[in-house]
Amino acid sequence: MRWGKRGWAVAAALAGVSLGATAWLPAAADSEHLPLGRSGLSERRSVRQVAPGVRYLRIRRGHPSSRDHWTVDVAVTTSRPRARRLRARLRGLGHDAFLRRLDEQAPDDPRRRRVGYRVRVGELTSRGRAEAVAAHIADAGFPDATATHTGLDGDPTTGPWVVHVLDVALGVFDGELRPHLTNNAVRRRHTVTRVATRTGALAAVNGGYFVLEPPDGVVGDPAGVSVLGGELVSEAVGERTSLLLSPGNGVSVAALSARVTAVVDGSRRLVDGVNREPGLVRSCGGVGGDRPTQRPRHDFTCTDPGELVLFTPRFGDATPAGEGAEVVLDAAGHVLRRRDRRGGAIPDDGSVLAGTGPAARWLVTHARGSDVVATETRVSGAGDDGPPAPDGVSVVNGGPRLLRDGETDITAWAEGFVWPGDPSFYDAFGVRRNPRTLAGVTGDGHLLLVAADGGRPRRSLGLSFSESARLMRSLGAVDAVNLDGGGSTTMVIGDELVNRPSDDTGERPVADAVVVLP
């Protein structure tokens, strides 16, 4: 379902559609062969009934191609002369170096941009051999040399692919769909398996993007909009597409914005962030003053020396320490105390406003002991006149959109998955095959949650953005969005981890999960 200028077209109505159990036709299980690779590839499917209205489908398609092999990526440049010089240097060291042209643009990219060139070495027989060659090349002065497999490039291949589909018939399922912070707070992460066990979920998948490393902010902070039961937990990245879960199991896919304003002593100021490290804006797309850009830029951390950040009990017990000022508020917004440095307890029934730079001076000037600070929050559709989100909605951040009204609509450029001047990012993130977690809604009232394994060339390659869109449409989705993927991609049925996460260390602790509760 989608929502637009006339307001929310959430699928709450679908939850009231009268569909008898015998009338339910599971969209995913009844779909044609997956549109991956050439026609005629072998495909095996197994279906498990999880609960009334909930089925789990596992699909294995294709086989390893004799054309695919291991190789070493050395560098990417937009300059053809530089690429040729790098190739010549590598050949001078005795390596079989060659160039791969990068010229696939994001479908919505309005610019005519320069292509890039990837410098590669060798056709190698194993991952171990490729890693050894990469290490040798790195020691010779090429520190970015990395082993990779050509099956991940996004070029035509025979596979293999392993895809896991959770198919929820919204008019039949009588449980609850909701996102869940994996350890009930922003500052802590857990695995999807642990979340499913703790909540007694029928099934669960990983949710949205989040901060993974301390230099980029608070580890576990959602890198995009997060809303739990109507409460804003994390601000939006621009107007990215997200998955919305409304009371009554209404489901929709929509681009969202979020705006928070602090009002005190007759003065108003935009709140830059919610429950995150002041000054560090993961994936950018903030409200003002962000450097080097205010446009979304995925997996990049923008900075802002003067920010106002709201902390709620969802963050954890205490705010991050640092220079600046804070005011502690009770549930009604009364100023309980002021702190001349950041870092301190968050009241269980209140909040904290933290400021740095000019925002700290604004707090000190306007928020005094007798004042009431009002925080006005609006989560709405894209654009200044976007309609407000439904009451009680929950939101899982994602991006880019993959399908709109049954047609492919990959909004990668608009949502920051294209880095200006660096064609390697979109190539690596959107053109090449990666593990993916996808969400979609069908025209006949099914929520599809999909985990596509990847990163293991002999077992499953993963998907590009375009393959993800084709796959979701083949399963019956009319609207679909890409969620967090890579090593985060996880699907659990009951207490069983059914997919194979790509991290060598096993299942990755994540920030949030979508849980299907009985």
C-alpha cells in the first residue's frame, strides 16, 4: 500500500478484509520462478506453515557459473589515464592487471556523470589464493587491494541464489506486527535470534540501518527514522523511504520526513537529532548546518558543531558526555536542572535537551529553572505539505524504494546511495550483489519480508538493487523497500536461524528487528 497527497492509504483496511483460511492464496508460494539469471535454471522451493496466515518459503535457484572466478580489486578512479598508469605499475610488478569500466548509473540520477574504472588483478581459483595476492599487492603500496568474486559484479550469471520469504496474509493473521529495539534501548544491540526468543516471536527479520562503529556516533543508533508506537526514537535521513506498521496490522511503504522543534521563552529552535551523538550525523540528510552536505549520503558521517539533540529514555540511562550544555526536563517539559557539560542521567519519565556550540548558548539563554520547554514533533510524508503519519504508527528506516504501484522505482540517487564524484559507492552498494533484506506489500494484502543470502559465491551471491526490485515484483509486491542488508541480513523462524548471515563471525547484533508476534 502507499500513501500520497490525499493522505495515508495504509493497509489497516486490509486487516479487516474478510478472507477465510481456505481462500488465502499465499502470493510468494504461488509466484512464478524468480527472475534471476536466464530462464530454465533449476529452482527448488519448500514451504512451511508457521501460523494461520503466516508462511515461510525457501527458494534455491541456479548454480555456480564456470565463467565466474576470484580476483583482486586494487583501486577505483574516475580518471582513465590514472587507471592505465595503475595498471601499468601492477603489470610492472608481474601482476595480470586489467580495467573494469563502471558506467551503470542509478535509475533516478538526473546528471550525466563521468564513468569510473576499477583496476583488477588476476583470475584466481580460490578465495585463499585471492586473499594472498591481495596481501602481496597491499604490501607493494596498494593498501585498498581486496579479494572479490566476479559473480558479485551484477553481470549476467547462473547463480546460485538462496532467498527466504516470510509471507504474512494481513487479513488472516491474527497476531501483531511491530518493530522492536533489539535490547530495548538505542545504546545496546542484540541478534535477531535473541530478540525472537525473548519476545516469543513466530518470526523476525533485521530492520533498518544503524551506526556500527564508534567514530560514526553511538553504536546502535538507527541511521534513519525510527518510530515505535507513535514515539519518535530517531530522526529521519532526508525523506527516505521506510516501512510503516500501523495499529491493526496496517502496512505501507512511504517516504517520510521528521521535524522536531523546541519552544521556550517565546523562542523556537529546530532540534537536529533524536537519541544520537551531537555533531555526528550518520548518512547525513539533517536539518541544517551539516558538513559537507545536507543531502542524504549513505554510510557517510556528516558533522555539525552546533546541534540541539533530544534524548528520551529510549536512548538508555544517560546521555553521551562532552562539551556543551544540557537541560533536564520532566514529563510536562518543566526544566528540572541545567548541566554545564553534556553527560548525565535521563529521567525515566522525562527527557534531556543537549546542545553544542550555538545550540548550547541558546539553551543557556532561554531554558531556565522556571521555564517549560515544549517539543513539537511531526512525522509526515515527503514534502512540506506531506500528511501526518497515522496515530500509533511504527516505522523502520530503509532505502531506497524499489517498487511503486507495481512498477520499478529505484530512488537511489534521491535517497543518498550515489556519492558525488565517486562512482564506486553506487557500484558497490547498488550494482554489485549483496545480502539484502527487503519488505513489500502485495495488492491482495500480504506483507512480504525477504532475506536474500549473499557474499558466499558457491552458495548464494546476493542481489543488486535491480534484481531486488524484479524479485519483489515476481513475488507479488506492488510497493517495496530495501532495508539494512550485508552482514545484518537475518531471518529467524521460531527460534531457528534459517538464513546464513555473511559475516565470518556469524550473526551480527543489530539495532532493531521486525517481529511477527502470536
